[in-house]
Amino acid sequence: LRTGIPEVIYGASKTVEQIITIARAMLKRASPVLVTRVDPQKAAKILCSCPELEYHEPAGLLCANKADVRMQKTRGKALVVCAGTSDIRVAEEARLTLELFGHPVGSLYDIGVAGLHRLFYRQQLLHEASVIIVVAGMEGALPSVVAGLARAPVIAVPTSVGYGASLGGIAALLGMLNSCAPGVAVVNIDNGFGAACMAHAINCDYSDDAPQ
Amino acid sequence: LRTGIPEVIYGASKTVEQIITIARAMLKRASPVLVTRVDPQKAAKILCSCPELEYHEPAGLLCANKADVRMQKTRGKALVVCAGTSDIRVAEEARLTLELFGHPVGSLYDIGVAGLHRLFYRQQLLHEASVIIVVAGMEGALPSVVAGLARAPVIAVPTSVGYGASLGGIAALLGMLNSCAPGVAVVNIDNGFGAACMAHAINCDYSDDAPQ
Amino acid sequence: LRTGIPEVIYGASKTVEQIITIARAMLKRASPVLVTRVDPQKAAKILCSCPELEYHEPAGLLCANKADVRMQKTRGKALVVCAGTSDIRVAEEARLTLELFGHPVGSLYDIGVAGLHRLFYRQQLLHEASVIIVVAGMEGALPSVVAGLARAPVIAVPTSVGYGASLGGIAALLGMLNSCAPGVAVVNIDNGFGAACMAHAINCDYSDDAPQ
Amino acid sequence: LRTGIPEVIYGASKTVEQIITIARAMLKRASPVLVTRVDPQKAAKILCSCPELEYHEPAGLLCANKADVRMQKTRGKALVVCAGTSDIRVAEEARLTLELFGHPVGSLYDIGVAGLHRLFYRQQLLHEASVIIVVAGMEGALPSVVAGLARAPVIAVPTSVGYGASLGGIAALLGMLNSCAPGVAVVNIDNGFGAACMAHAINCDYSDDAPQ
Amino acid sequence: LRTGIPEVIYGASKTVEQIITIARAMLKRASPVLVTRVDPQKAAKILCSCPELEYHEPAGLLCANKADVRMQKTRGKALVVCAGTSDIRVAEEARLTLELFGHPVGSLYDIGVAGLHRLFYRQQLLHEASVIIVVAGMEGALPSVVAGLARAPVIAVPTSVGYGASLGGIAALLGMLNSCAPGVAVVNIDNGFGAACMAHAINCDYSDDAPQ
Amino acid sequence: LRTGIPEVIYGASKTVEQIITIARAMLKRASPVLVTRVDPQKAAKILCSCPELEYHEPAGLLCANKADVRMQKTRGKALVVCAGTSDIRVAEEARLTLELFGHPVGSLYDIGVAGLHRLFYRQQLLHEASVIIVVAGMEGALPSVVAGLARAPVIAVPTSVGYGASLGGIAALLGMLNSCAPGVAVVNIDNGFGAACMAHAINCDYSDDAPQ
Amino acid sequence: LRTGIPEVIYGASKTVEQIITIARAMLKRASPVLVTRVDPQKAAKILCSCPELEYHEPAGLLCANKADVRMQKTRGKALVVCAGTSDIRVAEEARLTLELFGHPVGSLYDIGVAGLHRLFYRQQLLHEASVIIVVAGMEGALPSVVAGLARAPVIAVPTSVGYGASLGGIAALLGMLNSCAPGVAVVNIDNGFGAACMAHAINCDYSDDAPQ
Amino acid sequence: LRTGIPEVIYGASKTVEQIITIARAMLKRASPVLVTRVDPQKAAKILCSCPELEYHEPAGLLCANKADVRMQKTRGKALVVCAGTSDIRVAEEARLTLELFGHPVGSLYDIGVAGLHRLFYRQQLLHEASVIIVVAGMEGALPSVVAGLARAPVIAVPTSVGYGASLGGIAALLGMLNSCAPGVAVVNIDNGFGAACMAHAINCDYSDDAPQ
Ligand SMILES: Nc1ncnc2c1ncn2[C@@H]1O[C@H](COP(=O)(O)O)[C@@H](O)[C@H]1O
Ligand SMILES: Nc1ncnc2c1ncn2[C@@H]1O[C@H](COP(=O)(O)O)[C@@H](O)[C@H]1O
Ligand SMILES: Nc1ncnc2c1ncn2[C@@H]1O[C@H](COP(=O)(O)O)[C@@H](O)[C@H]1O
Ligand SMILES: Nc1ncnc2c1ncn2[C@@H]1O[C@H](COP(=O)(O)O)[C@@H](O)[C@H]1O
Ligand SMILES: [Mg+2]
Ligand SMILES: [Mg+2]
Ligand SMILES: [Mg+2]
Ligand SMILES: [Mg+2]
Ligand SMILES: [Mg+2]
Ligand SMILES: [Mg+2]
Ligand SMILES: [Mg+2]
Ligand SMILES: [Mg+2]
């Protein structure tokens, strides 16, 4: 595949019927399947028709044929960091997608800006990562703090968690873009999938490839 | 004075002539004078007519009769924290105003989110403060971090430093409002003076007063 | 506890199951429990499993072990002011949280900018308060008016009440930030809890403490 | 004239030459002339060519032939209220325009929300007015307060005074639109001229007219 | 009553129980009752307990004791204009409120900017009105066009009708504020009630009153 | 040329030197030259080096070799309509560009929404046009009105004229997008050039062409 | 009909009853009927009473008497292009409306910016079109790309597909307005109907008409 | 250095004196110097005092001691792509910064969305890059197109080029965040320096390092 990322179905704007049709075609070809943004109601209906699919509820993902994912030669282990319980669904979308793309991934889900001691005790994890995804809504400062501690590139994912002046994630997004910690870039609000794609592009090791 | 804050002149939207007229009247009454938002050009002209005034360039303040400020009974020492060189002018507006209102004030001006080690070494300063003003533009996360380390109330001042997605300080403002570190409240962008007023209201000790 | 505020659970983005799990753990430790942003449906289900919890409907709070709250030495009595019936839920979130944090709190819930006579008759209440929380949506001017009458610090809470140009509370928020009455700082839209945390930080009296 | 308002020239987007040409034509016809939004530099150049014009600097208006304004039969005396020195230029644009349109106009320029006592002592002025224009930037609450005290219709004019979260007058505008004091309507930011036009339409007394 | 407008209940943010309690108290005093923003479901429940109330579905209003409204001496007949079917609910809120306040009101509900011929044929109606309310969403230009044809003051009400770039009525609001037709002022989006209050303040004739 | 539009230089973000270099190269090839967004100062300097260029001040355009423009076979005469003096510079940018692209163009520059009589007397001009460009800032309703009277496609150009709630042309832009008069499409604020390109694409008559 | 477009009913803000009443009147006159923005639930109810109507679910359109549409003399074949499955409903609204207005229409629904090879293989389709409608949400760049390849005028329709920073279609709208590919104009977000009206105005061939 | 990026001075908000002081200190230590955002006037003054510095005008950078930059072991050659002349200054800021950080960098500066043929002919360059920075303002779609052709990670930099609906770069920023081409992340508007930092973090090859 040209851009190095397997075909993924965006489930949010598709009906149950549309998803079943596409998934069946892919299952028939025995290719790995990934459908994003599937809520539990939709998932239940789809699973009736496609029992080969596996549903990851917190991440809203439907997958199949993970075993057939071609193992990547990677640069190292990716790390997904998030702050509060509310950000976990986006962090899991990122983590599981990266796994499906063939990368080893760790996670660190209990880190808040107002309690940085815990982050300090875990610095080793940050240092060992080859790429870091930081997911944060009300704790919009987390990516800056992480980027200040690690040399790996940081992909920041703002989330739509919060209320009032959070403006559906815009506040976190703007904060992350203004960060003056170097080595941070940002993807769309709640876009755990997009962060995983960027991390995949960074973490693939093509050094043994014949020139493209 | 009813609300406990001496009269202050907002210089930004006044002409040199208007400021001179008002300042002279106050000087005649020998009352303390404070004019905010005076740029160096304006200040130079005003000082010709009112040599009793003293100009603080980085803060953009004109003052007189500081000696006549009635010393407050205060709850303790206030602290002004800021991150970068660009935020200093707002921090100084806050610090000098508080001083003129009769409070002891310390400052900590070299603190960035991407280099938190320095903040950790200075935690004692945070613990000793009775009220803390945190001024930050591109480092919008700083008030959350400080509030997570101190028990004193934190007044956050977003600044209009930065470009692009900083939106003239709106990004920092929104980030500070969304912070989930408890014990933070926010004033207008660049409003060092307003932060000082709030800090004054918090730090005054009226415990010996006869009931108002 | 480091920052002086007991652990509080943000209920809005948690499932009934998640809240029950966390609450049970805290109840077992016999520590005070406070869960914010719980709607009546959720509350009913949680109460079945955790009958020790008490639900305050207008405030959307679940509490337990209030008796075990360590009584604070405080600087005085806090006051919560709001304008219309629609703002009461946020005012109550603030008032009950402050109570749970161990502060004496009064309230004044019938005050509108278009009928200031009533406020004038109650000025004594404003003068006696050591800290004032003002909650307002369509009456965004209320904090300015209150701050003009009282010397205590004012924490303004914009609410998302209103329609059209209220922009979900943004209009009230901006108005409060622009206010030129000194001694006002602002928290996020609808954030009664955050206002209570700030009031707690202000109203605690640590004067007898050994240095931190 | 069809809509009852004499022709007025909007000076802001016209060159000195364009204004001179139009003004001369009107002066030749001996009709009343009003040019709005003329800054002092432009005015000085125009006055060289058209010495019949009179310049009102704080209002930015050029006028001529005021004596020829047909006196209106009016419903009473209009009142222009504003808060701070910075709002005066807009208040004066409104006041002088109304005068040129043939209405008696009073003014009250020292009224702030944080010092409402003064407003209370002047209530009689509010009660006697047949229409009230309230000009306010940082004191965006003023129109609500005035409308709560008077039965006359209130035209609110937000101004672009302020900084940061004032958003060039948008904060004041939104606040005025959300006001729940009845009997208020709003015109564009800084539009003293538009407020005068609305006040003129309200204050004209056509009761003796033959049907239009 | 001080500001000349009878007490009105804002129904949107009140429960059925709250509305019944307040309405009953007012009915007992036999004073006129007006509840705004009541949807049909809520209305049905309230009518069970308060059969004296009358429901106007398109306007969302509950009224009683209209007969007891003190007839105003008015300056003339008010006129409510709107463009499309979708704007009628707001226009009716304005029209019925004004009637309840004791004013004669006409209406013109089939006027669109893209078909101005109809408006031209009805110009007589515009000329006879003493005050005009123009309600418009997708046809945001209508108030300008009406104000260009009539000498009466025009109160513009933007509506939240439309999609996409209508931004929930903000587009219409901004357009109305920028209009350069003189004699227009604006109230909040969908605020038919507020427009009626302003029209009431304008249209009352106090010329026979003893001084206030 | 592939898309049918001759090469045009965007002058705004280029230095005098850059423009001279590019223009000279084109002049050497004797091809038609069009440089947009050139202010008078820049133009004066460029004309010193490239006297073959002709400057149209109100439109901000530099042109040469107009005689060599290949005459288009067109569908008819284009028409450019605008409201106030302030919109003329954008209208002229559109008109001159279209002329340079080889189209016959008429103009109608004295049309305001508040004085529609004039437009009605000129309807014949609208009916004869094959494509209409309507340029408007404070009169944002003009394109709707024109589109309601003509069957030709209308290209609306919002302008950044105005102040306050005009938001630099955003108000006009949103109004035009919401218009429910059919047959209108919109280009960027102040983009007279873009409107001319669209009009060119519409007005070219390729009916005699061999298939592309 | 004056502006050349048959009467169309905007279904979104009308009740089932209102639509039935209007549709019946039109059916009685045997004129072509088009109702836009009808969701499946509403459609089912309307079809019970008006079985003559035909429902196009993906487009949300109800039509009747298509056979009676007066065949236009057109300039050629229109083309509707869109990127993803999620944009198809808007593309279909445009395509079916244009057909009902009497134009031949082709479509190209599988084109994405990240896979431009497919577009390149279909360039012939673009070259043959007399007008092109491009519908895009997350692929906001598509209209620029198409306009760079074709000489026909391009009408861009942003859609509200996407999440987070898509801001309900505002991101796509802004991107399309800023495009520097010449020959593009834009209609409101999701306004497939409006795009069809513009395409109709462009594609009608009136060359044989007697002058209007 | 902890995060792998040498110290860099942000020149925009510093005075000439401040920059000279800091630069001298660094020059004394003989460490590499990089000052960003220095306009030509400032640069001229600084160069008088610090002739060791070298000024890159289009990029606004001052550098010294480039020879002392420790050569990185890198993963390959970085590539900077941009569309128009106006975006070059940001592209150069990125390119020169990356070079100073020790990376080999190529550039491709003549690529526009409306003329994709040129990009297609240069695909080889995209394929060979180990990380790609794409700088674009009015051509906001460029990063999507590039990411669709290359497997390397793409860092998108929106620029503030353009007018009207470009909103100072916000339009480009939002478009880039919504892109559905996988493998793109975004930095702040005009932040060529930030893009270089991210590219540096990605392109460093630490595979031979002892564990951190
Ligand atoms: N959660 C997601 N967020 C953003 N893009 C996605 C997501 N899931 C899939 N995609 C992208 O959406 C495109 C597929 O869209 P579709 O053809 O509508 O299924 C592919 O480019 C995917 O890479
Ligand atoms: N209503 C509330 N608004 C804002 N923050 C809250 C609220 N309730 C609890 N919190 C904070 O949310 C954090 C707990 O988040 P969580 O771990 O998701 O329960 C703590 O920092 C609380 O102080
Ligand atoms: N300061 C002002 N603000 C808004 N509109 C104005 C102002 N001054 C004049 N006008 C209006 O501008 C129009 C005159 O515009 P012009 O022909 O360009 O001078 C008339 O409709 C005036 O009512
Ligand atoms: N989907 C649509 N989007 C925008 N305008 C529409 C739509 N459908 C119909 N219209 C227009 O709405 C008007 C009819 O509105 P109404 O009288 O409320 O049915 C006509 O001008 C139609 O051209
Ligand atoms: Mg780092
Ligand atoms: Mg704290
Ligand atoms: Mg006070
Ligand atoms: Mg009143
Ligand atoms: Mg009028
Ligand atoms: Mg038309
Ligand atoms: Mg083209
Ligand atoms: Mg790629």
C-alpha cells in the first residue's frame, strides 16, 4: 500500500448496513479489518452479522484478522499517555490502532498536571519510548510537560472532554498549538486514530527497504 | 475608600493632557497616584509637567506618593510568578501595583512548563506565599502546575504574547479556565492590575477591624 | 493533603458503575465523599448500591461522611449570591461544596441587576462576608455590582443559562472578565465546584499553622 | 425626506477630497451638513477648504448650517449616559447628532457600575427622559442597570474600549443583548450615530401630522 | 410598576412544578399572567393544574387575566413583520406579548427580500405604524429594507432558523447590527419577548401623566 | 492555458523588486500582464522601472498589453453592482479584471438596500446581464435583492468595509451564505479578482470549440 | 417565473401537516413539487396522505410531477463530484434538484484528495462538464483540485461531516473561500439545493430567448 | 541537553538590547546561536554589536557557530515543501533551523494544489524523504495531497498569508487538522521553527545510543 497504512473504515457516518457490507468484503479477502467510531448499539447489531469481528468498547473499534497484520520493523516502542478517566476512550483508540498497525505500545493513564510527582517517578518510560502520544482535555498542558521531559517526538491529541470554556476541545487544541515545548505536533480533537497514523509513519523503520 | 482600593487612572485611552490634569489634582491632594498603561513616549511628556511622578518602564506605570500608602495589615507575602521574558511587563504591573497597595511581594520570573525542575527546587517559595499571581502566555499551563504544588489561592493572568493560534491571549485564557487544578481563578488577558486588585482583596487582614 | 482540598470525583464523564466503584472504595476508608455533576437518573441508580450517599438534587452532588470533614479554621463566613432561578443549581454546587470543605456559608439568591434596591437593602450581608461567590448568566453584570459594594474578594461564576447571543455562557464570561470593578476573578462557566475550591483556598486560616 | 433623517456623510472610508466635494455641494444648497468619523488630521485639511464647517473633536463630527435644522416636534428630552472617559467620544457622536436632528438632549457622563450611588442620586434625570442612550465598553452592565430604573426605551451602544477579552467591543455587545432588563435594544459597536438615528425615530412626535 | 412592564415568567429554565407554583400565586392575586417559552408538552401538564391559563402554541405563551391588563394610552398601532414560515413562532411571541401589554398590533407575515414587490404594495401599513418589529432569520436583510421605507423606529429580531453558516442566528444578528439603514436597533436572537418590551417602552404615551 | 485564465500576479505579499522582476519577464514575452493588490506607493516605484504598465488606482491593479488579450466569445455582458463609495475599490478590481479577460462589462454603483427605488428603475440592466457580480459590505443584503430580480447567476463579494460587528467582512459573508434567494454563490471577502475569475468561467462561450 | 427557478418547499422547519397542506395545493395545480430536507420519519407520514409524492432517501427529497418539468435548453451536462460516503446525501440533494430543474447531470462520487490518481484518470469527465458542483467535508481541498483541472465554473459545497476542528463545516467553508484556484464560488454548508440553483442559473441557455 | 534541542532565542518579543546581551553570552561560550523572528531593522542594529552573527533575511534568523553544531546521526534527508512565494519565509525558517540542528534538508518551493502536475513529476523527492514539512496558507490542501503520495510523516505548517476568510491562518490550520489523509500532524500558524523541532525529534537516529 502506497502510504503504508491499511484501509480503515470511518464508522461514525455509516449505517449498520453499510458497515456490514464493507466489512464482509474485507473479511472475504481475509485482510485485516478496522472500523473506528462504532458505538455499542451499532456494534451489537454488526456483531450479529459478522461474528468474526471483535469489539473494543472503550475505544469504539471493531477489528478482525489482527493476526494477519504484517509485523512492521519498528524503531522502538510507542507510548500512549493520558490524564483523566474521561480521556481514556481516545487514548485506547490510538493504542489499539497502533497495535493493529503492528507496533509495540505501552500506556500510562494516570497522569495529571496538578500531580506531577507521579509523572516524575515514571520518567524512565518516557525516555524509552520512540514516539509518544499524549491525550488530554481538561489537562491541556500535559503534552508540554511530557515534551519537556522526553526527546522522542510527541503527538498531542486534544479531547472534547470538559464544559463551558473548553469549547468542545478547542481550548485544549489551542493550548497545545501554543505550547513552547519543542517537539510537539497536534492532530484533530478526539482523533486517536489520526495520532496512531502519525505515530505509525514515525515509528516504521524502512532502513532495510530497497529504495521506494 | 469603600472597596479598599485607592483610585487608579487607566492611561491607555487618555491623552497626555487628560492624564496631566487628573494627576495634578491628585498630587495637590497629596494622595498616592497610580497611572497604568502608559507607554514610554507618553510617560516622557507627562514627566515634563509632573516631575513628582516616577515611571516604571517595564510595567508601564506612573506613581507618586508611595510613602503615603497606608500600610496594610496583611495575611502574608504575595508572590508573582511568570515564565518568559515576554510576560515580565504584565508581571511587573501586578507586582508594583500590589506594592503600592501596601503588600510585601516576592517574584519568581524564570519558570517554564518545559523545564519544571527549577520550579520544584523553589517549592518553598510557593508554600510560604499567602496568595500567588501566575502570569503566562505561551506557557498557559503554568497556573495549573503551580496550583498543584501550593495551597494558597492562585490568580492566573493570561498574556497576549505569542502568535497564530494564541489568538491574542484567548488560548491561554481558555486553558486557564479549563484547568482542573483546584484553587485557580482568572482575570482578563494582560490584566496585571486586576490580578493585583484581587490579590489585595485576598491578602488584606481585617481581623482586627471593628465590623465594617 | 498537599493542596488542601479533599479528593472529589467528577461524575459527568463517568458511568454509574465507575462512580459506584470509586465511591465504595472511599466509603470503605471512611473518608468524606463528594461526587459532582450527577444527574437524578444516575443518582437514583448509584443510591441503590451505595445507600450511605446523600443526594442534593439541585446541586447534582452526592456526598457522604460530611461529619468527618475536618473543621477548618476559617477567616469568616463565605457568601454565595445569585440572580435568577436558573442559576441556583450552580450556586448550590458552590455552596454545598464549600460546606463540605468545612466553611460556614450564607446565601442570597434573589438579586437581579434590574432590581438593585433589594441588593442595597442587604449590603450588610456583603460587608460581613470574608469571600463572595457571585453566580450569574443573563445578569452578567452582577459580580461587578457586588464587587463595587464589598471589600471581600469576589469569585465570579458565569452560567450557561440563556439563549442566542449568550453563546452557552461565553457572553457572561467575557463580561465578567472585562468588568472594571476591582477585586473580581473568574472561573469556568457553570463551575460552582471550582469557585468553591478558590473560596476555600482564600478562606482557610493557616495563621496558627507551623510553617508548611 | 422619506425616512425622516437628513443626509449624513460617513467620513471614515472617504478621502479628504471626496468629503470636500460632497460637503461643498451640500453647502451650496444651504442644507444642514453632517460628516461623521472624521479624525483631527482629516478635519484640519477639510476646514481649510470649507471654513463654513465646524469641527467637534471628541465626537469626530463636521457640521454646518445647524441653524437651518427644522425643529422637530419631539416627545421630550433625550438623555445620553456613559461610564468612563474612554466612552465619551461615542456618547458625543450620539449627543451632537441628536441635537443636529432637532432634539433637546441632556447628558450624564460620570456613571459607573462599580459606583452606583451616583446613579441613584440622579434617578430624576432618568425618569424625565423620553428616550435614553447608554454608551458603555468595560462597564457593559450599565444599560441593564439604567433600564431597571427608567421606563423610557433604552438604546445601548457597546464601545470598542478595553483589551483582551473585550474583543474589540464584542463582549459588551453580547452582554447587552443578553441583558434581562426589559426595554433595551442595541446598535453596532461604537455606533453613536446609529443610536441617535434610532432615538430620533422614537422621539419624533408626529401626532399633529396629516397621515403620511 | 417602576419600569412599566408587568411581571413575566421565563418558562424555559423552570420545571412544570415551579411554573404552576408561581402561576397559582399570580392567579390568586388576579393579576395578569404571562409565561414565555413553554413547549406543548410542558403546557399540557401545566394546564391540567391551572385551567384558567390559555396556551398559544405557535408563540409558546401561557396567559391569563388578559381582560385585567390596564389599557395603555398608546402612540399608535404597532406592526410585526416577518419573512418565512419558520420565523412565525418568534413573531407571534412578540405580537401576543405586546397585545397583553395593552397595545393594538397588526402583522405582515409573508414578506421576503427576494420578492420585494409584495412589500412595496403594503407600504401603507408600514407608514401607519408607530413602531415596527421585524423578525428574520435567513432573510437577515429584511429590517434594513423595512427601515428604508418607514419613518417609525424598527426593532430587529434575528432568529435561529437556518443551518450551516447561519451559526444559530449569529449571522442574522451581525447583519442587522451592520445595516446602514438608519432607525434600527436589535434584540437578542429569537427574543420576541424582548422586542415587545422595547416596543412597549416606545409606544406608551405618557404625555398626560403627572411627572413620574 | 489549461483552466482558461491568464497568469495573474498577486501583488500584496510581494516586494517591489519581486513584482518588477516578474512583470519584466512577462513584458518581454509580450503577454498580457495583470498585477493585483498594488497600493499607490508600491505602484509609483514599479512604474519607474516598468513604464509600460498602466495603474488603476481605485482597483489597485497594474496592467499591460491589454490589446493582446484574446477576445473571448462570451455569452453576453457581465454586470458589476455595488452599494456605497467604500465598496468601489473591490468592484473596480472585479470589473477591470473581467475586461482584461476579454468580457464586455457594465456597472451600477449607486445602489443601496435602504433606497431600493433606484434599483427598481434599473431592472432592465439586471435582466440583460449574463452574469452579475454584487459587491457589498454594510449593505450585505444587496446580493439577495439582486438575485430576486434577475435570472442570471449572481456572484456575491462581501467587503471588509464597516466596523464593530462587521468583523472585517465576516458579517457580510455569513449573510450572503444564508441568503435564501436562489442563484447566489459567494467568494472570499474583498476578492474582486476571484469574482471576476468565476464570472469569466461562467461567461465564456465554448459552444463552437472542438471538444477539449 | 421571474428568477427562473420553480417553487420549492423547505421541509426542515415545517411540520408534517404544513408540508401536506402545501404539497396538496401544488399537486392539485399539477405543478412540479419539490420538498427539501425531509427525514425518513417525516417522509413516511407525508407519503400516507400524498401517495403521488416520491421519496429519495439519501437526498431527503420529496418530488412529484417530474414529467411536467419544462425541459430547459441547457449549455451542457452538469457534473456533481464528492469525496466520501458521508458527503453523498448533500451531493444527491444537488443532483436530484438539478435533474428536476431540467438539466442532464452526471456524478463522480469516489474522489479523495489523498488518492488523486483516480481523479486524474477521470479528467475527461471534468473537461466535458458545463458546470461542476463539488461537495466536500473532511476533504475540503477537493474543489481547488477540481478547479485546477477544469475550465468550467466550480460551485463548492462544504459539508458538516467530521468532528472537532471541523466546526460543523466551518473549516471546509473557510478553506474553500481561501482557495487560490480560480473559478470557484461557494454556497452555504450542506446546501446542495443552493448549489443546484446556482448551477441552474449558470447552465440555462437563454440564447434563443426574446429579450426578457 | 535533555530534550535534544539546542537553546534558541525567540526574538519577536525581545528588544535589540536584550537580544545582544543573550547572544553575547552564548558567543562567549562558543555555543551555536539561533535567534528567530528578527526583522531586518532589528537585525541591522544587532549585527553592529555582534558581527559574528549571520542574518538570513527571508527566514528572519540570526545564527552563529553553525560549524560547531554536533552532527546528528539522522534517519535520512528531510524535505520542506511550500506552495507560494508568500509562504517561503516560514519554509526557510524551518529549513535553516533544521540545518542548524544538523540534518540534511531538501526543498521544493513551487508546488500548488491548482497545478498538481508539477508535484506528480517530483514524487521521487517525496518518496526519498524521511520526514516532510509542508508549509501552506492559501493552498491549505497541500499537506493532504503530499501525505497521500508519501509514506514519511508530514508536519503541516499553516501560514497567516491571505485575507478575509483566511482569518490570519486559522482557515488553513482548521483545514489541515480535518484532513483525512493519514500521517499528518500540525504545528502553530507560521511556526516554521516548531515544525523543525518536531522534524528533528523524528529524524534523529538514536539507535546506536546507550539507553538514555
Ligand atoms: N476515527 C477516524 N477519524 C478520522 N479519520 C478516520 C477515522 N477512521 C477512519 N478514518 C479515515 O477515513 C477514511 C475512510 O473514510 P470512509 O471512506 O468514509 O470510510 C480513511 O482515509 C481513513 O483513514
Ligand atoms: N464539577 C467539576 N468541575 C471541574 N472539575 C471537577 C469537578 N468535579 C471534580 N473535579 C475535578 O476533577 C478531578 C477528578 O477527575 P476524575 O479523576 O476524572 O474524577 C479532580 O481534580 C477534581 O478536583
Ligand atoms: N458613523 C456612522 N455609522 C454608521 N452609518 C453612518 C455613519 N455616518 C453616516 N452613516 C450612514 O452612511 C450613509 C451615508 O453613506 P455615504 O453615502 O457613504 O456617505 C447614510 O445612510 C448614513 O445614514
Ligand atoms: N434545502 C434548502 N436550503 C436552503 N433554501 C431552501 C432549501 N429548500 C428550499 N429553500 C428555499 O426556501 C424558500 C421556501 O421557504 P418556505 O416558504 O419556508 O418553504 C424558497 O426560497 C426556496 O428556494
Ligand atoms: Mg521533547
Ligand atoms: Mg493549590
Ligand atoms: Mg470590592
Ligand atoms: Mg426600563
Ligand atoms: Mg426608517
Ligand atoms: Mg435570480
Ligand atoms: Mg478551473
Ligand atoms: Mg502518507
